[in-house]
Amino acid sequence: MTTPTAGPEHKGHVEPELYGTFDFVRRVPPPSGHYRWVYLWERPLRLMHWVAALCLIVLTITGFYIGKPYFLTSGDTSNHFLMGWFRFAHFSAAAVFVMTGIVRIYWLFMGNRFERLPALFPIRPRDWVNLFRMTKFYLMIEPEKAPRYLGHNPLQQMAYTGMYGLAVLSVLTGFALYGQAEPGGFFHGMTGWMVSLVGLQGLRFVHHVVTWGFLIFIPIHIYLAVRADHIERTGVISSIISGGRFVPSDEEFEDGNP
């Protein structure tokens, strides 16, 4: 694929205001030359990503309401089933969220090399070096020295793996709280040890804090994805929709070449 050089009169000239006027923003030339399509994320992973994102929205809204029913603050609530509907939506979204986790676990072994278990951790020594280089890049300390990755860079690997850990903690504490409604039931028997370990209020606190962990991560995740598309021209956003992106044919990548 050959893309014509952008700019005034197509002469290769780049207007500074189009690509950043601050010293800490690397001026990226317009796309030109030969590009190759690279398929990164297969359909199950992309579907899991968007379904999990929708579940998190539902879980957050309904969870905050269950914690503090701010819509019904006075009067007789005995004839209202609003809390029941919120609990039903919360538990239903939690069940679907768990299903996306099962798909992700399966795809850790059946996906391509960008989706499998080794891609969740910076396992090579140079990846640990690049972890700090990517940190400097995102902090705009050394934006011109960022290593290039086709899939997730080491900092993304650590961040996403951390989110998976939070998801597991959220599910476990959620099931433990759910089990309190039926003492002696299946969920109570499977997760009762957590209540004994930190207490019921401690369990609620952990479940609540994990929710804020997601709420902090999501805007940062969206910002960095938009930033990568705008500054680095990596096609991150389009790749999670279409499954792949175009990369320069002559560019070298830390996690292998297409």
C-alpha cells in the first residue's frame, strides 16, 4: 500500500500547528510510503473487550446504587422494586463479565502470539528496559526514544495484567457478598473464608475500592489510546474494532516484524 505524502501542495512540508507546537510533543511526519496490514486481535478478544466494557459500566452504576440507594431517599419504599431491578441488573452483568473472563482465559492459550499468556508479561530482559523507556515516553520526558511494538508494549502489559487481577478480586469479593443472602448456599460455602478473613465490612470496602480502580484506569486507557492514534499514528483504536492496523513495511518492532 502506498500513501501519498500529506501537507501543503503534497510537497512533504509539515505545518507545525498540525502536529504539535510544544517541545515535548514529537512532530510526526504525515503518513507516506509502503504500509502493510497486520492482524493483531482476533474476533473473540475484540468481542470480549467491548462486552466487558459494557458490563463494567452497568456494574459501576448499579453497584453505586446498591451501596447507597440515592433515588429513594424518603417515604415508604415497601412497594417499590427499584432495588430489586438494580440488583438483578448488577448480578446479570456480573455473570456476563465472568463469561468474558472465561473467554479471555481460553484465548490465553488459543489466541495468536499477541494474545497468549506470554504477551501479558514483560518476560525478556530488554522488555524490562523498555518498560522504563515507555514510562518516560508517556510522561513526555523522552518522546523521541520510545520503542515500537506491534502488540502491547511492556507498560501496557503490566497495566492490563493488573486490570485482570482487579477483575478477579472484584468477582471473588462480589460472589462473597452475594453468598451472604443465602447462608449455607453454594456461593456462601465457596467464599465464606473471605468473610472470615477480612470481615463483611472489609469485604465491602475492598469491592468498592476495586471499582474505583477501574474508574481510574478507564479514562487513562482511553486517553492513551487516543494519544497513540494522534501522536504515534499507531491505529490503536481502529485495531480493537477491525482487528489490525497498517504499519510501515520497513519499520522494525520489538515484538517481531509482520
